[in-house]
Amino acid sequence: MKTEEILSEIKRLPVKKRIYVIEKAIHSIREQEEKEQMSKAVDSLYFDYKNDKELNAFTDIDFEDFYETK
């Protein structure tokens, strides 16, 4: 379906449904942007975390049992 056809179909919807479609589209765009930003952040920090032992020092204890004192 072409963009013009999609817009034409949306124009035929009642106002409440048009707003719903727009909100869903905006939500989808924001989700995609957040994923892309997160991916860029991971890529930019991967080398640092891979090579700098101070940044991941606490990962050594990730699999140790933890007991809360009462």
C-alpha cells in the first residue's frame, strides 16, 4: 500500500480512530528510536567494558549466593 492510499484510508476513519492510529504510530517510532539509541550506546561502550576491569569488577560476584541478614 502506498503512503497516499494509507493517508486516504486514515482520513475516512472517525476522529477517535484517527487519533488512535496516530498515537500508535508515534509510540512505534519512539520505541524504535529508543532501541536504536540503546544499540548505539552498547556499541560505543562495549570496548570499554571489555577491557577496563574497574568497570566490570562487580560482575565477578554475580553468581555467588547472596544472603540477606535480618
